[in-house]
Amino acid sequence: MSDATILSQVALGYSPFIDRHRAVVATRLTVFPLRPDAMLDVSQLLHEVGNVWPASGGRVSLNVVSESLLHDLLQAQPSVNLMVEVPAFMAADPANVDALVALHAHGSTLLLKGRPLNELPRQVLPCFKYSIIDLADDRRIGETQMPQGVSRDIAHVQSGVRTVVDMEASFARGAQAVLGWPIDDAVTTTAARSGKSVAAPGMQTIAELIRQVDKEEPIERLESTLKRDPPLAFKLLRYINSPAFGLRVEISSFRHAIMMLGYKRLKRWLALLLATASKDVNLKPVMFAAVRRGMLMEELVRSSGDEEMRNEMFICGVFSLLDRMFQQPFAQLLESIPVPERVRQALAENSGPFQPYVELVQAIEGDARFEFRDAAEQLMMSVSEINRAELRALMAASELE
């Protein structure tokens, strides 16, 4: 495909919408133009997004950081699962009334982003299903009754949440969801409540399985370990049989999994299990983030043709949040969980060939456009290559939900 496509002209970032049950209910896809004067094609954007989130698929909110591209998007007809974020200054502009009303009539979900400085035209008020309110701008904080002149007709999503206390307060004030998740605070809060590491008993079983697989111990011994935790065995088989894994036959038992996959490929799915084994509700979004990281890091090197490297990158991404979940530094944690040397270097020493990929993933998750560009240059990867890998990873992660 020509390098003049939109994926070569923008940086993509993502973050989850998380509801009060800690479920990921939608994905925010942020679109940053790399050059302010770039001519961006909205039809290409909708095509690329539609490949990941078809009309019958999950919900995605488009946060387009380009007034001209967003203006073109308002004139288009995106599929109804694609939500459109409209900055308050554009929503207040009478020139956009007809486009917003037409989009609403088409069935599109519109989100009002930011606090309006001017009153919105009366015709567009019913068009917005949600408003995105940053915690720093929320005038309802500390109010037991509705402030004068503040309407709650539009349900709101809270952004800018940094702690579990703030998150819980946002839901108490009626937030439908929070944008992003306070990963570090969620982990330390959970540990403080329990007075210990957040590692669940199932995590210890998986860590033992990983050690046994690493040594290629007999299948009977592995099965004996797995039988201690039947729900774990079920979850492993569910992952292996998911569309993201791409097997053509159904895996019916752990023995069958080893026969079909071999020890090396099985290790990556045990890594995924380890990162998603906690039963604490506040860690559900953390676990989802770990899954997404593993998928993305694997996709970034898919073109290398090196299966061993892809498997190691997957493990590196999935394990990259384990230090927070176990409340242990990686240097200590990886003494009990065997990992490839390149993974150990990246996680425990912030060095080695995988480290630049970790930095790129962090830039993508943080919507950090300049860090994104720096990391891409360091890896000598094209922007379009990175964006395509990101979209493939988001699709694969959604298939595991």
C-alpha cells in the first residue's frame, strides 16, 4: 500500500472506557496528525478503523486531534458503533449545527469534549449522549446538591482520574465510565486492603506451570499441577480456543494443548494466564492492559518472520505490569518465574533489544505524540507499520474479552 495513506500521516494512541463494574466497554482511539498541514482523508480513517471495529463489532470513540479532519468526519457517515468526540468549541459553532444534527439522526453517538465556554445551540443539545469531563474541571466535586445552572441531562464520562478514590467518587457522582485507569494506584490500594501482595493463589499455580513447561517436564506432571485449580484449566482452554489464537481444531484438554502447541508456544498462554489471574475487581483493567501490551509487542515484530522473537515479545508485554500486580521489583520477581534473557533485560534492567519496544508501547498508551515519533525513529520503523501493528493488536485483544 502507498505510503501516502492516512496511517503514515498520523500517530494513533488508545485508552479504555471502563464502567463501574470495571469492564472495558469501549476504546478511545486518538488520532494525532504528525504534520499540522497534512491533508488527511477521512474515508481512509473510517476504512482502517472499520477493519478493526466493524459495524457489528465493539464500540470505539474517535478522538481526532485535527480540526480539519474532524470537520470532514462530521460530514461523513461513520458506522453507528463509532462514537465521535466533538470539542466544545466546535459544538458551540453555529456552522456545525446541521452536520451534528444529521450525524445524530444517522444514529451516531456524539460525545461533547470539554466544558463549553459559550452556550450550545439549542438544536445540538439533544445530539450528545455523553460529555467527557476532566476531573480538574468537574464543578460537581464536593457538591451534595446540583449547583445552580449545571445540568445533568447529558450523562458524563470522567477523564483525568489518577487514583482509585477519585475513580470511586466519580462513579458516586454518576459517571457512566472513566477514561483510562489509575493502574499504579489500583494495585497499591488493593495491596493495602489485603495487607499483602495482590498475587492470588492461582498465580502461584501458573508460576509453577511456567517453571515446569520451561523444563519441559512430562505432561503427567503438568496435568497434576493444573488439576489443583479447575477454573484455571478452563480459562487456559478458553484462551487457546479463542479466535485470537487462530487454531483450526478445538483443543479439548491440557494434554491436547501440549501436543498441538508444543512447550514453547504454550508458555506464552501461561504468561497470559499469569497476568490475568487476579480476582480483584480493580485489577480487571490492569489485566486487560497487560493483554493488550502483549498483543501489541508481538505485532510490532510480526514482519520479522522470527517466531521465537514474537513469542518472547508477547511474554515481555504481558509481563510488563507484573511488578505492579505482585508488588515486587522485576529483579526479584523473575527469580521465581523463568523468562528469556531478552525479556529479563527489558523488564529488570530497562536495557536490551526489547526495551525500545516497551518505550514505544508506553508512548502509544500515553497518547504521547513526540515520544511516539522518537521511539519509531529509534526502532527505524515506519509510522504506518506501527499503526497497522497497533490496529491488529487491538483487534486481537478484543477477541480475548
